[in-house]
Amino acid sequence: MSDRPILVWFRQDLRTRDQAALSAAAASGQPVLPLYVLDEDSPAEWRLGGAARWWLHGSLLALAEDLASLGSPLLLRRGDAADVVASVARDAGASAVVATRHSEPHWCAADARLRTMLAADNIRFQIFPGTTLFEPGALRSRAGGPLKVFTPFWRACLGAEPPTRPLRAPATLRPPPRPMAGDSLDAWGLLPTSPDWAGGLRAAWRPGEATAQASFADFLERRLGRYHEDRNKLGPAPAATSQLSPHLHFGELSPREIWHTVFARMQADPGLMSGGESWLRELGWREFCAHTLAANPQMPNEPLHPRFAKFPWSHDVSKLRAWQRGRTGYPIVDAGMRQLWEMGWIPNRVRMIVASFLIKHLLIPWQQGEAWFWDTLVDADLGNNAGGWQWVAGCGLDAAPYFRIFNPVLQGEKFDSAGDYVRRWVPELARLPSRLLQRPWTAAPLDLVEAGVRLGLDYPWPLIDHGAARARALQAFDRLPA
DNA sequence: TGAAATGTTGGGGCG
DNA sequence: ACGCCCCAACATTTC
């Protein structure tokens, strides 16, 4: 048995359960050197957003604690990821580097470079699956290409050889013989200061694998059975959704564990079938986005359908700002944008509504909304974010037809009929009766006085008239070349 | 995982 | 009793 350590390179797989790379290192009997590298340069365009940095701090703190209690402390370094991993492996005298596969373009590039560097030093480099259910590229159409429509894609997932069963966390880790000097997490400055805008995040979330497990168990116990009926209900927290997306993004929770646990539950309790299938479908969208990104590295920046490249977008900074700040005058849109700012997360239904408003009502490029989400979402994920925005814009895979324009009033009345969601996030409208809550500009003067609302002062007039915006968007999209 | 416009049908009021 | 109109409810099509 060798005393040379095995370096476990952590990225967006910040967990100890079903962590195949970590388990393989532990099973080797060799010392285990866990490493996380903060790389703020090599994904030049999509470096970590603000809310994701906040989450990462907490997640690393939790992981470091878990690894230390298993026996091997987490080493923190910053710099170009491939360079740092190679040099730490060399300095530690590692015999191998192991990691989980990440198929975002910048990680693929880093892996390729690292492989070359390690080969030069005779250090083995092994990649394990674990961030997706299936390896990108494994599911193919009859013609042999990637599946471009969600439903056939998901059918292929359900019909494929199931993902491997989840692994238990290693019982112990053998520490490396000599400790290495690393950075302190606090010195990375991942938490916002001056101003500290993270109060809402702290109130809403607790990053880390232990919380991910607890939230997952709680969701299975209390919500899964009703998920199908509840999934479009907007309410003030706790929402009808699982809210596991940030845990999944940072790999605190394994999609394979979710898959097997949910199927086992459904088998044991047929009452969970419809909720379970409906919820797993959402995991399917995550999978679809990841596979699509792997096949289309330009997806975060360019429309998948090239005919959208010449779309006559509007570049109205003041309207973009009104959208970002939740001052559009459409209560459901503003509620969503304010919740996003406050807690770094909004339900998927609301993501579609606010995205549709930015793209179709304001004709602002979807990439600008994508960038805002990237900076404000704690679950900001390259594939999901780009996939979602392209889907709404109509330029992505399995995309919404361009003429599908959400009416923010109807969406509000349909999914927030009691008005709890709007009242929670747009408190200046809280005293309006429900029949007026989603359309305050139609209220009679007396209604407004009674509710204490002065339009234009306490709450804005609509940024744009829905009917006119709809007509303008239809015309603009209709003029696109076929 | 739309919305709005347009078409169809059938019940009921009413001359 | 009958035809006519209105319109709500539902279905279809169009954007």
C-alpha cells in the first residue's frame, strides 16, 4: 500500500455521500488530500455571481468540517484551477488526482489541460460521474445525435439503464503525512461586506450537505405526494417547491440519490406516484440542460437557433433597471424580482413570468436577464440558466413558440389567486382587494385611497401597456427570417 | 409549462 | 308554439 496521497479535487460536488471520487480515494487505503480551488479567472465570462459566492462560502465551511471529522482537512487554494491542481499534486507527491465529471465547457477545458500536465509528471487522473444522472452524450436519438426535444429525452432517460446506486460516505479518511499550507476561507472574501446585502440569504438558507439531506427528507415526507397539485402554487415561504436547487447546483445532494430514493418511495407508496413523477421530471429538465450545454458550449451566450442572432432587441437601460429592481408596475413581476433580490431564489413558475416580461414585453436581450439571474440566484447554474432563458425566448431547444407571451395579470390571478405572494413581496399593495391586486392601475380612485396606494408614488404605473407590448413583440418576432 | 380571437352550441327570455 | 336574439360556455384557430 502506497503512502503517496490521492488528491481529491472538489468542484461543484461538495458532498461526502455518493462522491465516487472521494470514495475511490478512501478505498485505495492511501492518504486522501481534498482540495478546492477558487478559480476566478478561467471561466472569464461566467465567473461566480454574488449570491453563488455567498452560498459557496457556507458550503465550503460545511464540507471542510465534514472532511476534518472524517480525518482529512480540506485544502483551499486559489488561482487557475488546472495549474493549481497540478502543482499541489506534484508538491504533495500524489500518485493520482480524482474528480467528478463536470461538463460545463470551462471545466472540460480545465480537465484536458490538467490531464496533459499530470501525464508529464506520471500522475494518474481519473474522472468519475456524479453531477448528472447520465453522462452527457450517452443518450442519443436513433440517428445518433443529441436529443433536442425534452419529452423524448426524458423517455430515453427513463428507459435507459438506471444510474448507479448511490454510495455511502466514507467512514474515515487517512490524512496526508505532512499538512500543506492553504488559504483561509475568510480571506477569499466570498461574503459581501459594505454593504452586507446577504441578510435575506442568511434568513432563508443554510448551505451544506447536512441541510441538503434534511431538506430532501423533509420534502419527501411532507410535500412529494402533493407536488403535482402544488407545483404551480406561489406562496410566501415555505413554497410548494422543494427549494433544493442550490444544494443540487453545488453538488451537496446527488441526483442519483434523489432518483433512487424517489423511485423506492413511489414503489412503497403508490400515492406518491404522480407527485414523484412530476418532481423527477424537473430533475429531468436539469439533466436536459446539462446535456444540451455539453453538446452546445456556446449556449450561455448565443441562441441555439441562429436565426435569432439578428433580432432587433431594445437596449433600454432604464427599463432593464426597473425590471431588476421590481419596479415594472406589474405586481407579479415585481414580487418575483424583489424575492430574487432578497432571498436569491424564486420558483420556476415566476422565473418564466419575469423572463417572459423582460424578453417579450421589453424586448431586452435574454442574455441580460440571464446575467442578472447569474449574479442574484444562489442556484445559478450555467446550463439551467441558459436553458431556461433560451426556452422562454423561443430560441432554445424544445422552446416556447415566440407567440407564447405570458400575460402577467392572468398569470398572477391564476397562480397567486389569493394574492399571498404579491402581498408578501410588494407590501405597498397589501391592502388592495384581491380582484385588483394584480392590476392596480384599473382600481377606482376610492379603492386606491382605501388601500393607501398612490400610483406613481407608492407603486409605479405599468412600465408598458400589455396589449401594446404584446402586439409589438408579435410583430418583431414575426419578422424574423424563417 | 399561453393568450386572444374566432367559431359553435345550447339554454332561456321574449315577442 | 315558434323563431329570434343574446350570451355564456366550451372548442378551435390564430397569433
